[in-house]
Amino acid sequence: GLGIIAVASIAGRAPIIVVEPSAKRREMASRLGADEVVEPGRSVVELLAHVGFTPSTISPLLEGDPAAVTLFECVGRPEVVETILADAPAHATIVLGGACTHPVEVSPLQLTLGEMTVTASYAYRPHEFAAAVDLIAGHQDLFSALVTSERPLAETEAAFDALATDPDELKIQITPQR
């Protein structure tokens, strides 16, 4: 999620609205370029209205191109996925980036009537890794701020445990033994 915020900011996408329960991650989201950073509890439509977005009507009633937004779900928690799918405005593109391992309830009719696009991202291709390396190299100060600690390769499992339990850990850099 934090990486998506950084990339969106670099690309000049705005407004960037972030919903995040962790105070440390909210602070980092602001540093990375988010325009609005809030705790959970407000609806997607309310957050969008706060930055001046007015959802479009259904397509048969439109005279021009519809107003559209892109929503990224980056946690993989079923209740978050369900909320985003249920609350997204018409014509939204919803990118599921979190690895949700539990079933979620989806209303296909709501997605159809709202002409929403739902897509997912999981694995990366070699050209995407190359683009990411170039982006990081071009914005080292921005991306290095995400790294909160460094561990040797032998502590990779412990690093994942720390990320899951320590709210102060954002990203852990794994450094192979030389």
C-alpha cells in the first residue's frame, strides 16, 4: 500500500486518499505524498466527496465520459474487500492487491449496474521488476524512508513475524550474507 502511494504521488495522481488504522503508516502515507490520510470509519463515497468528487449516474443517462476513480485494496482482509466492493461509486476501477485468503460476498449485479472494473495484482513480471528498480533508483530518498529495519537472510521468517506484530515496522530489508 505504501509503495502504491509513493508511485501514485510520483506519477502526479491526485487526490490520493488513504484509509489506514496504524498511526505510523498514516504518518508515512503523508510523507509519501497522500493528500488525505484518515483512520477507518468513513465510507468511500464520503471520503471522495470530501475532496470534491461527485459520482456519475449510470451510463445510459450520461452525455459524456463518466467520472471515475481507482480504488486500491492493499490489506487482504475480507471485511475491507467487501466494503470497497459494496461502497465503490459507479465506474470505479477496484484493484485488489492484498492477498485475501478468505471468501468474500460480492454482488455481481451491483458491479454490473455500476459498470465497475475489478482487477487483481499478485505476481510481477521481469519488466515490472526492472521498472520498479528504476523507480526506486530515481527516488531513493522517498523509498528508503519505508525501510524501518534491516535483517540478515537467516532472519527472514522472523522479519515476517515482526511485520505482522510490530506496528512500528513498515518494511524490513533482507540482506543476504556475503
